[in-house]
Amino acid sequence: MRRVVFNQKGGVGKSTIAVNLAASAACRGKRVLVVDLDPQGNASHYLTGEVESDPASGAAGLFEQMLSISLFGKKPLEFVQATPFEGVSLLAAHPQLSELMGKLESRYKMFKLKEALDSLDGRFDEVWIDTPPALNFYTRSALIAADRCLIPFDCDTFSHQALLALIDNVAEIRADHNPSLEIEGIVVNQFQPRASLPKRLVDQLRADGLPVLDPPLPASVRVRESHEACTPMPWFDTRHKLTQAFAELYGALGPARQ
């Protein structure tokens, strides 16, 4: 099962959601790969305390190799690294991803990530892909490679306005390149149940017939502390309400196709 966490808006919690749902899967005994395609490397830093320092390693090295044809190239698995957390591996980001994007796009390499992940079938039970806050080469590659898409929503009126356009973009990728891609649901993040605006916005999403997932993820300063500690919530604070919400949300996701 491959899931991509995608929203063109920045600051909606993509990396936090991708890493903590992957961590929730690992805590259930799954072998998980986190793929970080954002040059900022937030997911990579969250899992390792750093962003990949060697541009020949991680995602940048994998994509750079895609620009050349070699009989002696490294296998995709060789670009994957272990993390301090049992069951979680990482294809780390590097700032050089930004420099490579134009070359990759001009040579129409959007299907290469799918091919690379296909070669890892059997090595991992689940793949979680974190994406940049833009509809660019990397997000398109991720949507082509994924089975399902999760869309973070941060209870902001501007997010609500952009949501339908985002869904149309995913539908276009599905129609043109990946007919098996499904929007699994909208993940409500930073939810404050006592505030009227978040509840009103979520109610409107449901009224529009959009697939809002339960439970919403509550707002908490604790997650920022877990970022600082470079330790996902299931290991940082096992009993916290946000940890439990991630576990419940993971449990509510659909099973892999047989």
C-alpha cells in the first residue's frame, strides 16, 4: 500500500501527518518506508534529526541516477536508510531535489518513482510519501506512484476555497496517468473543538459530500515538542491524545487491496 500526503498549501501538516501515520503503522508491526520528496526535508529531519547531507544519497541520488542510463547503477533499496525507530526506513530528502526538478521534468521522468517503488514490493508493507507544497514534478510523480491520497485540511477558509481545485488536480492525474489512484480522505488537522470556525468548516466539507476522515487531529503544542525532539508522537508521548488520534485515524484507513 502506497499513500501520498498532498496539499498545495504549505503549513497544513503534511510531514507531521505522513510521519506519524507511518509511525502508527510501524507500532502495529508494519515495515514502513517514508519517502520525503520535499527539498525542505521536514520529514527527514523529524525522523533522523538532520536532512540528508550527501546529495548522492537518498531521494536526490535516486532521481539523479534516473537522468542517466547505466548498467551499473545502484538499486533503489541502496538509497534507503534506517532510522532510529523500529520498522521505519527513509528515502531522505536533500535541497538538491530543487535543482534536479527542471531536468527531470524536461525528460518526462514522472513514472520513474513508481518504477523504483515497484522494485521495493515485498521489502515494505507500506510506503508513505511526503510531498512539497506545490503541484510540481515531485507531487505528480508521487500521485502516479501512489494507491491512495490523503489531503490535510487545517480548518482555514483559504484551505476550504482551494480544496475543490486540489481534488480536481488529483482527479486529472488519475484520469491521465494512474486510474487506480483514490482520494482516501481529508485529514482535519489542528482541530479545536471549542472554536466555532473549525467545526463550521468541517461541517461544510461533509455537507459538500467530501470524504472527511475521523477522528480529527487535535491542536497541541506537544507535536511541536516532538518535532524538536525528532521523535514521532507514538514514541515521544505514547498516551497523549494526539498520539491516540493518529492511532485511531490509522486504524480507520482502508486495507490494502488483495
